[in-house]
Amino acid sequence: MNMNKMIFPLVVALAATLASTGCKKGFTKVTPLPGEYAHTPGGDQQPPTLPASQPMVPEPMPTTTPIAPGTTPTAEIDLNNYNQDRAALAAYTVHFKFDSAVVQDKEQANITSVGQALTADANAKLLIEGHCDERGTEEYNRALGERRALALREALQKNGIDAMRIKTISYGKDKPADPGHDEAAWAKNRRGEFILLHPK
Amino acid sequence: MKKLILNLLTITLATAALDLCHAQNEIQIQQQIKVLGTTPPIPVALDGFTGEAAEVLKFDLYVQGFSFVTPDAAQYLIHGSGAGGVTGSVTDKFANKMILSRSYNGASLRRQAHAFADDIVQTIQNKKGIGQTKIAFKSQAPGGNGEIYVADFDGYGAQPVTSDATIVARPAWVPGRLALYYTSYARGNPDIFYHSLSSGQRRVVAGYSGLNTSAAVSPDGAKVAMILSKAGSPNVWVCNADGTNLKRLTTGIEDSSPCWSPNGDWICFATKKAERRRLAKVPTGGGEVQYLNTTGAANPTEPDWSPDGKWIAFTRMAGDFDICVMPADGSLAPTALVAGQNPSWAPNSRTLIFNRGSAGRQMLSVLDVFTKQYKDCHRATGSNSQPAWAR
């Protein structure tokens, strides 16, 4: 056991030394002989008879940042430093299907509008409130409300908005928009609300 | 008890006679089913008590598996009086002898009656009674704001712990101590607070960006499991009692309501897999998530592991909410017992406290899972929910 412990670091060190010196030697030994074409691609000793072609410029590719759901850390935004403007984005409240945090296609216009508002005002930040209907247990709904707010944040990210400008808060089923107990009320309560934050 | 044994014997004999080959398995299953929700109560006759003392005794015994019958039909006779302090005796009719005789003084009449009920349970069931235990719960006003309360387990003597006039959630006791963790929006965000009831001091234990909620304290009091969304989705995290040494345990899309196995090895929680709600457990030191088999109980949430390790209670949602109980080892499908939510085990591992009623007007209720007998607690102001039994 003790032998092993002593030998192991030595072996590692030896391996590292061999690896590094070995590499260097490999490169320094390749010295092209005079009068011979170097076989390295793009070498400067190609036969002069070949016509030069137009260099190909690769077509610019759009840069993409894949947004996997649930992987962007939440932003540290202290609400005490902002005035909350609930009216500005009130028209763009997004609604969800029962027990779902998936942003429906029909809500894309709302997401775009909120994204535009944030793009237009670089100083503004955003608070997203996630809400649920009453058909779910309290803590389950608190998680679902957060998941809805985070899903809306991810949708805005896809529209190019920096996630670090967005704070999420879940109210579960504690703040229904409609106090009723039927499907019409529930549909209104399964929602994400956008509140614009202006620095104080 | 004798009756129960007789019944089981009858089943044993009948089954054995019918089919010797399968007898062993079937008896085991029959006994289990019998235990949850269909165990006959122990019939007792209560005599001599009036008013508050009678009320307390009836409540305490009913939710621990006793029923009240005429002396003829009773197995035990409970006799006594609450006048000038509780005095009581218990006579075993089968053995034809007095097995308990005691008088109580000091404290309140309620407390004396609870103490007598505890002695009855100890004498007849050989188990520690729950008469003098405490609960914590959430009381919510129609606007959504509320406060955390503590009370006797039957709802009497309720006292507010907080006075923040904000949204609160999910109180959790530190085992064996007068201290709570709970969620409060007092700082504008759902944060987890630690609150010592003996000193009145409190502090934020988890105030990360995003959701901080559903604190659950380990059986030894050293660790706290909770739901945090700081990494981008609501997941189970665990930290030391003071909030240090934070570690993420799950990476699912939407987790909620962690609870501890009594040996401290597992955290059971509600999660979603392929858009379906499931219960799962994860080793407390981190590791692979295992999904529990809750076949027949749609949309399970809010698990709570019984202190004896045998059962997991949870809420299912199939139109309405029901309290379900299943063996923690998954050997049997869950049994739906009564309509309600948020089950929390008593220290006796047979009684649950939960909330039930219409939306916005929930009340606490106490259920004996073996006899399925339940009684509503004394109401505190507002909608009462998310009870946590001190244990």
C-alpha cells in the first residue's frame, strides 16, 4: 500500500515529462530538405503552373445558443432598486393550458411585444410572475408557477433577450386573477404576467 | 385487539382451507388491506365525563382508532370525571380487571384530559399517544396573504408565529425542538426562514434568486431539503441547518415537496417525468433518482414518510384531492382514504393531519389511517392549510 502511494506520483510525473519532451522532439526533427517540395498542405512551394483561384469566403453562419429548458440560472435582481410598471406590459399576459408550463404558439405575439419593449429600453428589466389555477396542491402549484415564469423567460431568451435582465417569481395559486371556481376563471388564472422594471 | 386477532384467524383458516398453495401470499395481502382504512376500531364506552373533558377524550381516542359504543358492546370501559381535575380509570371487560386508574392536576382541564387520553392509548395500544403534540400550519386570508400558526394538534390554542401580512407557505418543524422553517414572501421573494419559537429570533436560510420553498428538516435536525429554482428549474436541494453546504440533488424540470425517510437515507419528492406527475426518491447524499410506483393514484404530490418508515402518505388529484397512503417499499398499490390535501404524519405513524374543504376555506382535519376515522380540528382564522405535525 505504502509503496503504491509513493510510486504513483513518480509514474505520473515521468509520464508527463515523456509526453511533453516527446512532442517537442517530433516537431523539431521535421526540417524540409532543400530542393524538395514540402508535402505540407498549403505549403509555399507548389508548382507555379497552377492558376490561383479566388479564395473562398465561407458564408457567415448565424451564431446559435441552444436554450435547454431549465438550465439558465436565475438572475439576481433586487426589486428594491426598481419601480414596477404593471401597466406597460399588461396587455401581453400569457395564458397556459391546464397543468402545463409550455408556451403555446398563439402566445408568440405577446412574447415578441415584451421582447421589443425590453429592446427599446436598455435600462429596463423585467419581472415575470407565474400563476396557477386552484386545481393543484399548494406547493405543486408554487413549483408550476415558477416553471411557467421560467418558460416565458426562456421564450424571451430565444427572442434575443438577456436572461440576466429577467427576474421570475411564483405565486402558485395564491393570487388568482379571477376568484371564480369554474373553467372560465381557471383559464384566466393559469398565466404569466410581465412587469417592467425601471431603475429608481 | 382480540377481535382483530380473531378476525385474522378466521381469514387465515378460511383461506388455508380454500387454497393451501396460495395461502401465505393472500393472507399477507389481506392483512395489509385490512390495516389501511378498514381496520375495525377498538370499541370503548365512555362514562362520567362531560363538557370539555369528554370532548377532548372523544377527539383524541377517535383519531387513534377507538370508537364509542354502549357498555354492552365495549371491550374497554372508561370511567371518570373532569370535575375539579381529571380522574379516570379503564377496565378491560374481557380480562375483567381495571388496567388504568389515575388522577391529574395542574395545567388546564384540556391538558389533563389529553394526558389521560395519552395514558389510555399507552395502556391499551402500547403506543405513545398524540394528545399533547403540536402542529404548525398556514392561515390564509382571502387576498392571499397569511401567517404561520402553531397550535395543539386538535387546533386549540392557536398562536401566530409571524405577523408579516404577506404570503407564507409550508411550515416544517425541527424534530424535537421548538423551531420552524417556513416560506415567506416578506422580502418580496419566496425565501426560506428559520424561526426559533423559544427565542423568537429568525433568519433567512435560503434567499436565492427565484423560488425558495418547501423546507423539510432531516430526522437528526442537521440538514434541510428544499425546492430552489436558482439553477433554472425548481429542484430539490439540500443544505446544513444553517443554510451552508448547499448541494443540488435533482435536475428534473419541475420538482416539489421534499420529505425525508426516517433513517435519513432518502428524500422523497414530487416530480414530473414525460409530462406525468410522479413521486420519486433520491439518496440524501446525491445519486440516481428512483421513481415510486403509485399505480392507480393519478397526479401524486406532497409525500410524507411515516416516522416508523413503513408508509408514505401523499395527495392525489383526480378531479378532487384525496389523501392516499402506500407502503414505503412499494409492495402494494396506494389506498385512497378520504378527500383532502397536504397529509402530515403524527409521531405515532398512524394518524395524519391534513386540510380539506372548499377552495379558499380549508380546514384542518385529523385522520386515523387504519380505521379511516377522521375529525375536523378547531378552526383558526382564515383558510387553514399545510399542517405540519411536530415530531
